[in-house]
Amino acid sequence: MNNSVKLNEQTEIPSLGFGVYQVTDKNEAKQAVLDAIDQGYRLIDTAASYGNERAVGEAIKESNVAREDLLITSKLWVDDTGYEATRQAIKDSLQRLQLDYLDLFLIHQPYGDIFGSWHAMNEAKEAGLIKAIGVSNFSIAQITNLAEFSGIKPDVNQIEVNPFNQNTEAVEYLQNYGVKVEAWAPFAEGKNGLFTNDTLQKIADNQGKSIAQVVLRWIIQRGIVPVSKSIKPERMAQNIDVLDFELTDEEMAIITQLDTGESQFFSHEDPKMIIWMAHRTVEK
């Protein structure tokens, strides 16, 4: 199993990453990133809407790992969609992160003037401010619309993927279409009793691994890059230690049976959620 995934001619990312969603305390976020880098993570995932880009930037600056060995992702929030707003938002994210470039920049949600944003992001890529561009939470219809009408396919679509929402149709389509898939919430934030699930526990016992490790391995074997989160160094170490074993075809098939076909959080097609996001104020 390859330990990295090629996004484009100039960008290759590790096969699993570390995220800082919901780590809002500045000191906690900074320490989490420092610990993650110390544990061996090189793909760090943040977003303007997380409110912790500054803390992530400080950690990157203080780490003992060279910038070129780190793969840093951030995301554009909905209040910055549109050509001019996105141009400024990219500069703002770079300033908060204290970076000269981003390895990957994503449109966080499929709302607003995404075509204007996409145009600005492509210009930033050509200017060397961004190495790879993509989207997050786009349906297969939305990503096809963006790619076909702009003439430029996203390198990545970051979507919810976990044992209870496996997104099989979307993953298969995206991989065939030439778009790499990243998974947010690989553990479904512990919903549905994921960490005490009997089926997953049996597989974990058979492999001599934890349920979390089994889930991450299952995602990686599907050709998806999981982005996991923890503020505990021991959990970080456990989560990254998933490249020394493989699930059998039978175990992969057993996990498939856990799929409910529904988001464990909310539908991105729910008008109420779209209205909420359109009027949400975030402190960046």
C-alpha cells in the first residue's frame, strides 16, 4: 500500500492527515499540531472557519520539520466566495498561517459564488500561492458542474466518510472521474457507538489493533485519505500507526454492511442548513 497520494504534478500528500476542527482554544490547537508533527503527521488540515489558522501557523513555525516537508491545507468559508473576496481570503489565510504558500486550498461548502472563487483559486495556483486546489462537501453533481463548466477539475473533494456513512457511490464516481477523496469525520465523532461496535471490535481483536486503527485502515484501503483529529498524543500515535497491516477482503466486506447511507451529522442539501451557513459569522 502506497504511503502517499499524488494530487497533481507538483503535489503529493501522505495517505492520512491530522485535522484541527473544533479545537478552538489557541494554546490547545498549537500544542495539538506540535504533538501531531512530533508523532509523524505531515498533512495538517485547518480552515478559516475553524478559527485556529494562527495557532496552526505558530506550531508550523516552531516545529523542527522543514516547511517543504509539511503539507498544509486550509479552506475558504462561504462568506468569502466570489472572485475578489476569495483573492483576499487566500492572502488572509496565508498571513494568519505565516506561510508563503498553501499545499492545498479547498472551497469549504458548495454555496455562494463558487465559480468566482474557483477562478481566483486557479489564478493563485498559477501564481504559486497554492499548489493544489479542491472542494469539500460537494455532491457528484456539484463537482461535475464546477469541473465541466470551468474546464478545471478539483484535485480533491473532502467529504464525510465513516463506517455508518460510506458514501460508496460518490467515492466510486470521484475516483473514476479523477478526483482524489479525503474523508472528514472518519470516526463519525463516536456517534452510533462506533468505538464500542461489536463488528468493528471483532475485526480489531483479530488484527491486534484498535477500532480507530481498523476504521482508518478501511478508509485507506478504499483509496481515500482520512483526516483524523485528537488532542491526545497517545491517540495521535495510535491513529498514525495503520500502515503495517491490511484488512482482508472479508473484513472489508463486513464493514460495508455497517453503512446506513445517511450522514451522521446533517444533509448539505437541507435548505435550513444552507440558510444557516449563509448567515453564520465566523471569527477567523
